[in-house]
Amino acid sequence: MGRRRRRHRLPDGEFTADVASLSPDGRGVTHVDGKSTLLHGALPGEQVRFRYTARRRSHDEGQVVAVEQGSAERVKPRCAQFGVCGGCSLQHLDPRAQIAAKEAVLLDDLQRIGNVVPQRVLPPVVNASPWGYRRKARLGVRSVPKKGRVLVGFRERGSSFVTDAEVCHVLHPRVGTLLPALSALIGSLSVSARLPQIEMAMDDERCVLILRVLDPLSSDDVQRLAAFQDANDIVFYVQPGGPETVAPLTQPVDLHYRLPDHDLTLGFLPGDFTQVNSEINRKMIDRALQLLDADAGDSVLDLFCGIGNFTLPIARRAASVLGIEGDSGLVARARGNAQRNNIANAEFLTGDLYGDLADEAWLGRHFDKALLDPPRSGAQQVLRWLPAMGVARIVYVSCFPGTLARDAGELVSEHGYRLAGAGVMDMFPHTAHVESIALFDRG
């Protein structure tokens, strides 16, 4: 029989603490008897009262119950469910201060993990507005008999329960204002207790909602869903099994988004990876192209290329560009996007960028510059190959500063690059998520 984990008894009552800093996940950091304590709802420079919620070997955790002395950067959250909902963690912090906090996380990780300091800190890439930006999201669905209805929304913080909210201010309004109507609709279906999730995918105009259904829909369910989608200008897809089973309820929709500054239209499927924030995506592409500085004589390598989000804008400027992606479906969409936009100097290949690359033919080719846009796990496996291919400049787009810092340390200490610049991009306002971009030069 396995050993039971001993639960640490929580101190009773309320305690006062001075908050020193903000943790990478958006909690206030204080120290009690020399031990770090992470407090939900606290901001740096504040004095707060809190209750303990957990005790761990490395740190304790707590929830603020009152702010005795507030920060000048504290603002009133727009959402009534802030603090309960797990969709946001920083609505109580002024958006400009959110950017500064994320920049501090990035620079700290670069120095602490990678032992590198950028020669310049790039200006942050931000939205005109930090609200209504999410065009991709995964929402929970839960039938709650005690409430007599179905709840639709983000899950509660640290829980499998779904937040009871009338509106979500970070979702695009097409969905953010539709939560009560979706709740009523799903509650009317025969599968209301067997529909645990909705995935949202939007292009510039259309909105697809993928319903994860564990039991078949009845004919009456289909009629109700069809009437709802027509009345609310959305398109339902259903997913009865794995990702390969996603199919339209009635008719498929051609999803695509425009990159007008580059005269491009990129198509994608509802389940494909695309960026959550379309405004930041356009600005991010412009920043990446500015840093990469590709010209008509350059051959460029784009690793983790997806549907060609960076590859095709680069192709407008460079002599040639090769995109590598592990998902064959995304590669097919990237090739289709090149054809759609009459681009002949972009090539796409399927390749496992986390596997053994030694036998990959493209490693023997020369590239002047490279763009890397890896997932959270980073790009460590491909780094050592870049100098051998002649890559003199790298633009690295990162969704997790910890692995960017690790990879930056290797590029600088082992492969002869210098970290010329780094900065944050606010892809997820009101959350602690840090999207960033870095420039490396060599020679």
C-alpha cells in the first residue's frame, strides 16, 4: 500500500503581510518566517490580510481577504467573477503595469536561467484595447442540478468547476456575451450532461464553436443547434472522438484571416493552432520581420512554421524560405496558403523537430537567417544545427520565457551568438502568460 501524503495543517485566522513582488503566475510574493508565501489577489508594495489555503515544502499559499494598503497600480477588475474564474489572474493590475511585470519576468529568467542579458530591451507589443481579444479558447461545460442549469465558461481557478458568469470580457464579444444563451441551449439538449467542452475558433469574421459530445446528438438536438447557429451567426462543429473526428454540424466554413500589410490571406481548420489574439499577431509578424531584416538575397529557415503565419510574410521579402513543421496537416494547410497567395518561393516540409535530425536532408542546406516559433517546450534540439547551416541571425518567438532563457543561454555560450535584443508581446492581457521575442546575431 502506498504511503499517504501527509497534509500540512493550515494556520487558523487571518495574517498580515507586506508583498514584495509578483510571481510568474501573477500571485503576490511575501515571506513569513523566512518561507515564501504566494498570495492570490496581492500586488507588489501592498500590505494585505490573508488566509492560508495550502502549505507545501517549498512555499505556502494564501488568499487575500483585505487590502490594508493598496498599490497605486491596483485597479477595479471589470469582471464580477475575477478571483474565482481561472481565465484571468491580473485584472486587478493596471494594464501598463501588467506589461512591466511581464517584462521583469522575461529579463529575470534570461539572466537567472540563461545567464544572458539582452543588449537592448525591445518596446513591448500591445493591443489598442486589452479586452475582447480572445478568438481561440477552450470553455468548460457543466450541468449543475442544484442551479437547475448548465454553466458555460472558463473553469474556476484550481478547480474542475465551471465559473458561473453572465459575460466574459476577454473573449471576443461574439462569444463573450453569448454565455447565458449557450447555457440555455445546451441545457435543452438530450446530451446536456454529456457535453463537457466547447472549443472556440474565429477568423476575421466567422465564429466556430466545436462541441465535444460524448453521446450521439438526437435529431431534435441537431435542429435546435442549427436554429441557434443561424440566429446567432455562429457555426457549430461537433467532436465525438479524437481531433480527427471534428466535423461540421451542417455545412463546413472556410476560415481564414488577413494580413493586409503583406497582401496575404491564410486559411485554417477550426482545430488548427492559430494565435489567440489577431491584433497582436499582426503586430508580432511586423516586429519579427523588422528584426529578421530579410532581403531579396536571403535564404530563410522557419522552424515550427504551422500554417505559414511567419513563413509567407517572410517569402514576400526573401529569396526563398523553407518552413518545417511536425504536424502534417498544418504543412498541408501551409502549402495551400502558399498556392492561395501565389507564392512560389516558399517550401514546406514535415519534420520532427524534437527527434533525431541527423538524417534530415534540409540540414545540409545553407540558410542566412532563421525564425523559431516553438511550443512551450522550446527549441533546444535544433539549436546546434543552426551555425552549421550558416545562420547568422535568429528571431526567436517564445510562449514561455523559461525555455527561451534556457535556449538563449545555449545559443550564446555554446554557439557563438549574442542576444541583441528581447522584449514582450501582450498576447494574453490580464493573464500572467508571457509571450516574447528575441534577436540573436552571430559573427
